[in-house]
Amino acid sequence: MTVEEIKRKRADSLLRELIPEALSQLGDERLRGLSVTEVVCSRGRDDADVYLDPTGIDEAAQKTILKQLKKVSRGLEAYCLKSAGWFKTPRFHFRFDKELDRVKRMDALFDQIEKELRS
């Protein structure tokens, strides 16, 4: 692993801690309850994809939440900049993590196969 990869992983990890803190201080209750599942910074750490847990949130609410997050992203970036003591912070791009749904469906299929094999 190169030095650049190590720095990027550290930034990912730190942002995974700071973004939920920043979200918890917002006035919007929908945004406060969001869980960050993963943060992936780009190579130059100019952009960061922030993946959120979609559990219990329907498609219409997800779109509304993403619009709200886009509006408050500069404030979240400022919070992370101040807390981390960095010179600059990446631009956040919020997405709901579709991988969790896929894993749940796969687990359900494996359970179904196991039940059929036992029968």
C-alpha cells in the first residue's frame, strides 16, 4: 500500500466519524437520524462519496433527503474542515447504499435454499 493510499484511507475513516457528528447537529430530524455506512475519497481527496443506510426510508423520502443534503453539504464540509484541522476538505456527494439491500436479498435467498434442502 502506497503512502497516498494510506492517507486516503485515513481521510475516509476520519470523515466516517465526523459526518455523523455534523449531521447530528442539524435542525432537520430526517437528516439527524441518517447512518453513514461508508466514505470513499477520490484519488486527490477532492471529492468524497458518502454512502448512507437506506433502511426504513422509501424512494420518495430518499430523493427529498438527498436534496436537503445537497443544500447543507457546504456546512457539513465546513464542520469537517474545522474538526479535522485540514487545509481543505473534499466535496461530499451523498448516495444511499444499495449494497445493503443486495446483501439482505442474498441472505434471504440462502435461507430459502437452506430450508428447501432440509425439507
